[in-house]
Amino acid sequence: MSKRRFAATNDSKTLGKHRYGVVGGLGVVAGADLLLKMIGATQRRPDMRDVDIAFEQRHFDSGPSIADENYNPGRRKFYVYNTLKDMEARGIDTALVPCFVSHTFLSEITPELDMRVISLFDALREWLAREHPALQTIGVLTSTYVQKSAIFERQLGSRYQIVYPHPAVQSDKLMRAIYGPSGVRAGHHGGECVELLAEACHCLVASGAQIIVPGLTEVSVLIDSLRPLLAVPVVDSNLVYAEYALGCEAAPPVREFKLGVVGGVGPAATVDFMHKVVRLTGAARDQDHIKMMVEQNPQIPDRTANLIGSGADPTISLLATCKQLEAGGANAVAIPCNTAHAFVDRIQPYLEIPIVNMLSEVVQHIRSQMPAVGRVGLLATSGTVSSGVYRDVAEAAGLCLLVPDDAVQDLVMAAIYGERGVKAGFTSGVCSDHLATAIDHLASKGAEVILLGCTELPLIAIDVAVRRSIVLLDPTEILAARCVALAGASTVEVRR
């Protein structure tokens, strides 16, 4: 299925000002070099002199194998992810990651963030096209691991021919210049490391490179020493990255649609709803299914007890649960409980994400799929019936809502709340008999279709003959179908 993706916005973008964060520690001198170049770039632009830039550097030991083609970046992934999430929590909305190794896995991280992460490759692509429009061949200085990952080919290869140093030069010159005992990472910024870098660049020029693109952010630290030694230009990747980040209004981050589910009202109905979402999703693999976040809160006070008696008010508990889902990145909320919808109008104004209204979806389904139907029977808790929430939405759509007589309504409540009712874990026997009696009762009153308007009622076994006698609608199924459709709809903006 085509899943809905959401662009996250925030107040800083609305005000035209970003809070930038630089992930340091991935190469100590490279991160500091980028920070200095960002500050310098802001000073050259009067409109950005008050920009906020946070620099986050923690101890991170890459290990000696970072220069090796078989380097395992697992620890680096966790470092980058945790640093970006901490920045996000502090209100930073735009981040820079000055590390080409990290860009090989950055696409694994960005879908889990509600902040923009500026791509080094976007910066290089834009700068090369603008400054060197006739360019055909670029020489790349990068680690053996990054070279093997082929990220330069994926990002720039459609436009440019990419050449690397010969293997012996790569290992004996370039890797030594950066990672060796006299290399940049060991604190040396001149002498042997510059000479080794120059030899690697000469190899690239001999292979046809018209420009040198450092794929090691440490090279930019030595850029002034290196340039006079070469016959072709050398790109200052850090400066290009800094200026691009400050000057671009990149698209906001996108993330897959995430459905928040208010669970525990009741617990079995929650599982039933999730099962229906999964079943109704057109998926060929696990990754095609919808993200769901469930806040299972069975301690939300009973909705029916509040509506028909003196039970505790569940409004704040429902709102708090929805807020938890909102804070967890949900883009919409589903509440698989008909009775709880009597409280939705009170809650919705305090949320920035929509609650998918099961009641209105059910009525819309009847109107669109069964236009000839005029009389609808409702089997639900006494709280749902007495609240009038279904009646209001049904009558607004021109439908006549029929409810059971008091004695039959007592049977419905026994099927739900009784000692052998569905909330006690029973799905057949007495509760099935009570439900069948209530269905026959509403049919005799003229109902053309009957709503099983408590999310536990569809869990009760119903005789095949009863099912064939009249159309029974499952609001949980209709809600699930609507959530699946919502996830597959076009991109919209949501707020963080």
C-alpha cells in the first residue's frame, strides 16, 4: 500500500528562525571546524547573526578499525541517534552531522526524528552544480569503508564520473594521512599528513579528476595547506555544508503515519481493533503495515458508569492517554470504544492531532454504502444510549435511530457486563443468547440495519441464521478501515 507520510512543522520554522545543532565527536577536529565555519558564515550574513547553534560533543571512540573496509558502524549509529534525539528534546529543529561514515546510515535514523537533518550530499550536489556546471569527473578522498559503501555513486554518480585513489595509495597514503600516528585524527595538521594527502590527490588528477571532493570531513581542516600543492580545485566540504545548511529551506522531515490507539477500553476490544487494522491493510511485507502506538490504560474510569450514574469522570484520563499518544508522535488517535465517544468533543480542543470519530464514520458508512436505509437499530451500553451521541449524529444524517426497550436493554448490558458477559471473558453461551434476543427485538421494531455499538459486542458469537436475518454493522471494523484509508492518504503537515 502507499503509506501516508507526514511533514513535521514547528514554531521556529513559523517564525523563520531555526535552532541548529552540530553533532560533534565523530571526528573531533572536523566537528569543531564545521562549527567555526557555521559561525563565520552567520557573521557574513546580517540576517543570521542572532542564529542559535548548539554543539554537542561527547566522548566517542571510533576504534582503530574505522579506516578498514570491514568497519562496523553499529556503535556510531547509536551515538548519532541518541545525540540527535537529545537535541530534538531541547527544541533544536535542524541538525548537521559532519561525518561521511554517518551519512551511510543516516537514512535509517531520520525517519525516527521530528527534526530536519541536513544532508552533506545535498550540499555538495547543489554547490557543484552551481559553481562547476560543466564538471564531469570528480576525485573523491574518503575512507575505504565509505568508498566500499558506494554512497558517492548513489548520491552523485548519476551526474558525475567518480574516481578514487588506486588501492595502494588509498591504504598507504590517504588512510595514513587521516588515521595514522602522524595523521589528522592524532592531532597533526601539517608535515607528513599534508604530503600524503597531496600524493592521494595527484593520483586522482592522474585518473582524470577535474576537482577533488573530500569525503573525509577532516580534510577541510588542512584545506589551506593542501590547495597550493594541487593543480585542480579542492572543495571545502565543511564550508559548503555550513553555508548550505544556513541558506536552505529544506523540506521538513517526513515520517510514516503513526496511529495512536487508546487501549484498555476495553482490553479485548483493543486487540480486536488492532487485528482488524492489520487484516484490512493491503500489505505484501511487514514494512507495509501501519505504525501503531497503543497506550493500554484499563484504569480509565468506566464510561457507562459515569454517563448513567455517579461513576468517576473519565475525561481527564482519556485526555491524558491521548496526550501520551500525541507526545509519542501519533498523527491521529483511534478510540475503540463507542461509549468513550461521548467525551470526544470535550477532549479534542486540547489536542493538536485528530481523534478519528468512530460514530460519525459509522453514519457516513451507512449513508454512502446503504443509501436506501432509513431506520437503524443500536445495541450499545446504556451510557452510549442515554448520552444520545449516536442519536445526534444519526439524526443529523437523516437516519431514524431505534434503541431497545428497557427490559431488552438490560439483556444487552448483561451480555456486556454480566457475570458471564463479554467483559468477563465470555463470548458464547448466555451472552450470545442475550445478544440474539436483542437483535430480533430491534428487527421487529423495524430496524433495517443494526449497529453493534459496543466494541465488545462483535466479539460475541452470533448464530449464522441470526446474522443472515439482518445486516449487522461492526463500528470497530469501520473505524479500522477508516484508519487504514487515512494512513494511505496524501501527505499533510502536522505539528510536532
